[in-house]
Amino acid sequence: MLVQAFLLVSLLHAAPPERVELVFGGDVIPHGEVKEAAADHARSDSGDAGPARSINHEGWDHVFGPLADVLRAADVAMVNLETPSTGNPLARTAPLLFDAPPAMLHALAAAGVDVVSTANNHVFDQRRAGAEATWKHLAEAGLRSVGTGPSEAAAWEPLIVEKRGMRIGFLSFTRWLNGARNPMEPETSPHVAYVPYRGKVNGSWHSPEAAVELVRAAARRCDALIVAVHWGTEYSHTPHPEDRKLARALLEAGALAIIGHHPHVLQPIESYRTSSSGRDTLVAFSLGNLIANQDRHYVHRRAGEADGSKRDSVLLRFSLTRPRPGAPVSLEGVSVLPVWIENNHYVALGRNRVPRHIQPVLLDEELRAINERLLALSARALTQPREVRQERTALERRLDMARYRRELILRITRPPGSDVGPAEPGRRPAG
């Protein structure tokens, strides 16, 4: 009896399992029309107490708004920042030369992003001074970054975030630099963590084997290590063969998950059980664009997977769990939230004074909203005015597009054995 009572008391006072939820998004790219879309939705106060001030981060809150609930609900949310942010209004930009206003960084933070990867092929678009300015503006926005630093060692230093008793590490590196290079001297500022596909490039860099050892060392310093890698072939849905080999090596070395960027389209999300420790791990080869202006000419005609694929995206969500203090951390509850980059390019191009509208939307939420509106319209009298019939037709086209893109996204990413997000909302009402 005393033993049973002791066991009951022990169970009642046992520490609850530790659980941390992470969310990851793809490339954030401030193409010119994306900046215009933000500006078209910018709002300011009256300026009665002085100069007028933006009340929605110069319109960028509108751009990221549809994702905010998911990002804010996570304990840590991370995206790939595919641009410098110099704060210089005269900075030279071009279709493949980027610079983002600091307001965009503040909007990312307000939407729920906590960490950004800065290791990518656009990190030196505004030269090395642009990288240094970006660190300053990231700090002012309250965003933490990984993948670049004032020296080679700093660029490879893992960011360690403590949440609910867990030490979660983030490491990031790129395999592309757009012809740019690190300084030859490892202690010269600034650096990006760089692992080129072909060795003997100019400037300082690491081989894949050296990167594996750096991951191994970082994994020893935390309970769970997430590695973000900028790799792969642009616009290909198939992972690069070298990246598959490197992914396995990084996971065997101690990474719990790998988050990939750069192809600007989606690639598979795959599970992998390590041979060394038997851990269940994950590699997402490419999460696609989270915000960009690519494929803006897309018109939904079910033409094929290639059309519109640069507007397909996902938010990847999973939990890190530990049953008791000191126990190993495991990865659980993997889910994919399909995302589509809304873009009214044709409407804005063809009509005067129509604001540009470019923002990522959650397709499950989009389907739910369309179905609710169609249901409301179907409840009206059978004889409906022309504008109602036109609205129904437009909504039915939009519903078909959203379902089609969602199916494509899940077909490409298809994480084995995992939950792939909320079920599709109810079907379109008849009539």
C-alpha cells in the first residue's frame, strides 16, 4: 500500500515532457514589385504630434500578415533572408541585386519570425559593408541571425536558443555565392559560412568534410541542432545528388533536421534514420519562395506543374520533445502547411490606380474562406443578380486553383509518415 502511494505521488509530481514547436519558411526576396506592393498598402498616422509615422512598417505588415498567426504560435520561427538590408535609399538594386528596407525586417519580427539565415548567394549584393549594415538592422528589429559574421569563425558559430529547458542550436551555410567570395584572411570582416560545390575557389571556404566536422562540434553544444543550407539547382524539383550525400553526413554527424533553400521551387521533405544512433531525423531539401515576384505571369489553366511553381511554398512545422530532463530530444509531429504567393500582376498592370497585392497565403485558410463565401451565396434566392453570379464564377475558379496548387505542393513535398496539415475545408456547395 505504501509502495502504491509512493508511486502515485511520484507520478503526480513528475515533470511534464518538454516540448518546443518550430516553424520554418522559405526565401524572403524583396523584388521590386514586392516593394511596390508593400508601399501600396503603407499607412501612416495623422502626424498631429510631429512628422507622420508608419503604423504598419511601411506596408510590410500587410505582406506578411496572412502567416502571422502560425509564425507567432511557434516557439521559434525561422526564414531565409535572401537580401541585405542597408537602410540606404540610394543603394543600387537590379533584378538579381537585392536590398530590403529595414521596415521589412521589423515586419518579419512583428509577424512572429525570430531567426533568419543570412548565408546565401545574395549576402554580398551590397558588398561587405552591406552585410555589416544588415547585422545592425537585424539587431534593431529584434531578429537573430546565423550564417554570417565578422570573421570566418563567427560565421560558423551556432546560434543557441534556450526554450523550456532545451538548448536548440541553429547553424547555416551556403554552397553558392554568385561569383562573390569571402576575404582570403579568415579573421577579416565580414564572412559567410561557405561550402562550394567545387573546391579551390578564391577566398576562404570549407570543404563538405570540414562542414560535417563543424556540425558535429556544434551538435555537442546543444540538445537539438537545426542546419539551414543554401544549396541545389535553381528551378529543379529534384535534389542535387551531392546534396543528398551531404545531408546524410550532416544528419549522421548530429543534425536533427536540415532546412534547405535556393532552388526557388519546392523539393521533397524526407525522413532519415541515422545508422550511428538510430535517431529519426528530417531533411527538407527546399521550402521554395516564401515571398517573391517570380511566376507573376501565371494564370490558372491547369497547364502543368512547371507553371506557377515558383509561387508554391510551404511552412514546415515540427516539435522537439524530451520526456524528462537529461533525456535525448526527439523530433515529432511533422506537418506541412501549403502556401501560395498571391500576386495580382495582371490586374495591377491593366487597371489604373489598383494597388499591387503580393503576399503569401495559407491555402487551407483560403479554401475555407472561399467555401464559406460560396455557401453564403448559395443561400440566396435562386434568381440572383448578375454581380452575384459573376462573384460565384470568380470564386469557383479561385477554388479550383487553390485545390490544384495544394495538391501539387503536397505531392512534391510528401513527408513520409507525417501529418501534412489541416484537411481541406468542405467541398463547394452545389447549385
